[in-house]
Amino acid sequence: MPDHSDSAELLTAVLKPLLEDFQEWFQQSLNLLESKPISFLSPEQQTQLAHRVKTALAEAQTAQMLLRATNSQVGVEASQVLTWHSLVAECWAVSRRLRQENAANG
């Protein structure tokens, strides 16, 4: 039977940096979405994407606080991590397309 402290250490070693990365990616995406209109997104699409990113950022921050407050006794459901990952990928696609358009117009 695995030692509970080993499990907590593994959870901290994996989850802590992952949560930090998600927060960084969400913040960068939010900065982009709130900085100016994006030509290939309708204002409603841009607002909805920014709202989803804000929500995910708050969720990741909450998960990180709970991880700290419980001395790594809580984790994050894999389905939630996959949802965040999909959102990050969506934001990266927007950023990539925006860079491509800026380079073509540059």
C-alpha cells in the first residue's frame, strides 16, 4: 500500500507547477482578449472567450489555494484539467492566427 505522504508529494510535484502554468497561460490569454478587438472574432465571441478564460483562471487559482491550504490533500479532477487544456489550446489558436494576420499586414 502506498504511503499517503508519498502520494501528497507526487501530487504537489505534478499539480503545483501545472496549476501555475495554467494561471500564466490564462492570464496571458486574458490580456490579449481584453487589449483590443480581434478582427476574426465577433465582439460577442471575444467577450464569451474572455469570460471563459476568467472563469478558468479563477478555478485554477482556487485549486492552487486549496492545494496549499490542505497541505496537498486535494487534487483536481482529470476532466477539469482536460477542460482547461482545451481552453488553453483554443486561446493559443487565436493568438497564433492573430500573429499570422499581423505579420501578413505588417
